Amino acid sequence: MAFSCPPIDSIEDAPKAMAAIAVAVAEGELTPMEAAELSKVVEGYTRAVETADLAARLSRLEQAQTK
């Protein structure tokens, strides 16, 4: 697989990565199965960031209630 995905440095980069994967399939650089596997990586990253963000928000709310 010779696919160059744009770097994912923040959650805002995830849509760009998914778009690049879709273009690569359309241009024949990736098979649909390869694209599905790469999409799982992007989705996993997105979930991890969302989970960390939710945990941080919950922690701030809990701290605010104890003051």
C-alpha cells in the first residue's frame, strides 16, 4: 500500500484524512478493504480524542461542584 495520508494532529484533521482515503479509493491507490482498515484508525483516533475531551469536561464539572 503506497498511500500518503495527511497528518492527523488534531480532531479537525480527521475529515481531511477521511477525504484523502476516499480519493485514494476513487483513484485506485487503495482497495475498498484497505480504505476500510485505514478508516478504522481515523475513527479510533477520533473516539480517543472525544473520550479524553469528555473526561476533562466531566472532571471540570465535578471540581466546580465541590467548590
